Amino acid sequence: MSDGVERHDPHTAVKTELLVRYLDVWTPTVLRSHRRATYVDCGDGGHAVAALRVFGEFADRLVGHQLDVVVHLTPEEPLMAVLRELGEPPGLSLRSLDVTDHTVAGPVLAHLDLVGEAPLDEATAWRLVASMARNKAAEVLLVVPPVAPERVLDLRRRLRDAGLGYAVHVELTDREGRAQLLLFATKVKKHLVTFKDAMWAADEYAGIRYRDPRDPEHILVDIALRPQLHPLRRVLLDELARRGRCSVADLQQHTLTETIYQPADALRVLASAATGGTIDREPAKGRLTPRTIVRLNRSAG
């Protein structure tokens, strides 16, 4: 992972680390397949500084390309200082966001942090999302204050209606119980997997745990490469009860698009449930695969 993640309060530390980890993958990916790309930052200046440092590490990839960094405020110090420190790499530009013209070039990743003294109000942020989502390859990393479960559904619907069909939402909760809601949305399924990889690889000692605000038990989950799976088990068994029977692949897809977990986690949950007799499977023996059909064992328990 790139350096440059300063340790502030737990929320800032984890949000910055997630951004940096994702940019470490996003940057070479878009520069490999496109001549031009855009990163938009409407948060505190620290996130933009961290992003610039990531881009500076890919200066060799910028040759013959253009990466536009667009920030909400006039790009003065310390952003200009960081750009000079990086040697002002050819192909890396810095400019202010024109609130009347949201036109951007190439794939775009927009980071919008609406917590605290945010530079954007929510209405302006959603106009920005709608405008940038018109790009063929658009992604949004959005942070808002915690909301009720039904409001989470509304936020996800707005992202989906904008064309960002793959999304994850998660509350970042510190030791005092203070929470912020983070949403990542993209048009590319593979990029959702990549962002979730970053989520679970974040610093487990930063003082933040994850929670799905839709979880009726409000379980806090420690950040770990092999996380606690009890919330996922309940979700998958409920979904299986709703469907009656389905393939493991169907439940892996549900895991990816509707939970904080990864498809591989679903496989572990279902394998355990099959071994314990909670679910039946077809075929009854052999390795559990995405093509395996599963259903609840109504006689269990």
C-alpha cells in the first residue's frame, strides 16, 4: 500500500486508508486502458493530499496519459506544495471544481465526504453524482452522517438510478459508538470486489469496526481478512428461506451486492451450514461449488 496515510481520528484514518488502498489499484487500471481519467475530491484537504501522493507513485504510467485531479476548493497550499514535491509529473494536473460545469474526461472516481464541515451540501453532492455517473466508467465514494435503515435503502436507490449498479454501504463505528456511513458505488462489478478487498485489508487496530445499519442485531464486526461471519449467515439463511432453493452462485451474488462481505465468505458460511445440517445441497456430496443447489433443511433444529 502507498505511504501517506496520516493517523488522525479513527474515522479519518480508516477513510483515508480505504481511499489510498483503492487508488493503488484504480490508478494503474484506468491508465492502462484509457488515455485520460479524472479524480474528484470534495472532502477535507487531507484526502486530496493522500490521493496526490498515490498518483505521484505512478508517474511512469502517466507518460502519454492525462490524470486530472479536481478539488472543490481552489488548489492552493498544501495541494500545490505536494504537487511541486512530486516534481509536477507530466500528465498530472490539479484544478478547482466548477460547480456550474461538472464535465470530466474519461473514467471518473469521485470522493465526496459530507461529514462535519463538508465543502458540499447534500443536494449539490447528488447533482454532482448524477452528472459524473453519465460517464461510461464512473465510481463514487460517498461518506455521510449515519441514517436510519430505510434511508440507507433510499441512498442506494439513488446511486442505482444514477447508473451505479454495484454498491456497498457500511457504518464505520469507533470505540465511543460514533458512526459515519460510507457508500461505494460503481458500474463495474469487479471494482466492487476490489473495494471490498480494501475494506477488509484496512488497519484492524485503527479503532474502527464495521456495521450494517440494516442489521437488526446491530452487530459490530472487527476489521479482519477473515471476518466474523455470523451476520452473513443470518442474511443468507433469510434469503434462502425467501427463495426456497437456489444456487450457491445466487447467494454469492447476493453477498456481493447486498452485504459488506465477499462471495468467498458466502461459500464458507454455506459449507458450514451444509456440514451442520442447516441446509440441504444437491449434489449431496463433494465440494461445494457455485453450481451447487441449496435449500433450507426444514427438519433441522
